[in-house]
Amino acid sequence: MPKLKELHQRYKDQGLVLIGVHSDPDAAKMEAAVKENALDFLIAQDGEKKLMKALQGDSFPDYYVIDRSGNVRFADLANAELERAVETLLKEKG
């Protein structure tokens, strides 16, 4: 979580919108994690794992980077690849 918070803080003014997806059916766990980690980005509840299935997610965490037009441009990224992907898309004209 600290890396995501840092990424969000660094790039939000450049257009990054970060959305976390909590796939545990227990919404109380999500709420506790948001408070405990002082998350300042949106967290969506996906207890039925519909989004994970649609994106063919196979691990935790999985990172997907979506461009300004709503197209998935990078999928199933490793932690080390995430910031580079964000930087690449932010450089593109919207």
C-alpha cells in the first residue's frame, strides 16, 4: 500500500486516477484497510470477483493501467513495472 499511496500522490495532479479493487466478500475488511492505511484513493468492493474474472486476474495484487480513453493498455504488471507504465501513459496527449 505505501507504494500505491506514493504513486498516487506523485501523479494525481498530472491526471492519474487510482482505483483499488477489494475482492474479499467482507466489506468490513476493506473499510478497515482503508482506515488503517489512510488511503486517499477510491477503493471499489468486488466481493463476487466479477472484475477480477473479467480482467483475468490471477494473483494479488494485480495491476492494470487504463488509458484516458478507457482502454486497458498494460495488464498483470509486476510492482516494478507499474510506475513506468503510468509515466508512459501520462506523457501521451489526452
